[in-house]
Amino acid sequence: MNEMEYDYHKQIEQRFQELRGSPAFLLSVADWNLITQWRSNGIPLACAIRGLELAFRQHEAKRKRHEAVNGLKYCSPQVIEEWQKHRKAVAA
């Protein structure tokens, strides 16, 4: 993994930890693989971050505060949604 890939992964990990409120929470191998997949698919970092933030806002709105988001898989649909919005905006 080169420095740019590592930075992409670390920024997503750090934002996830911030949103989760657990700075010591470590991502699983599956989470890291998902980040790698996002990067390989060309999902911009900003879209990934916005997707995480959207997922956590939706989670909070559902009043599931007592249930922690335990992995990036939960956020993946919102990341993809943000990427699709981005692609439509760029194509317009």
C-alpha cells in the first residue's frame, strides 16, 4: 500500500472513529478491505466521508443510539449513494 492509499484508509478510519465516539475502535480486516474496494472503484475520499456522516445521521435519527455502528459495511450504501450523486453532478 502506497502513502496515498494509506492516507485514504487512515482518514476514513479516523472519521469513522470520530463519528462512533470511540477513538480506540479498530477497524476489522473486512472494513479495511471495503475501504480498498472503495478506493479501487474510484470513490473520492470526500464522498466516502460524506457517506459515513450520512449513515451516522440516519442511524441517530432512528433513535438507535444504544446500538453502536460496528463496521463500515453499515455505511456502505450511503457511501455508494454519495458517489452516485457526485458522478451525476460531474456528468451534468
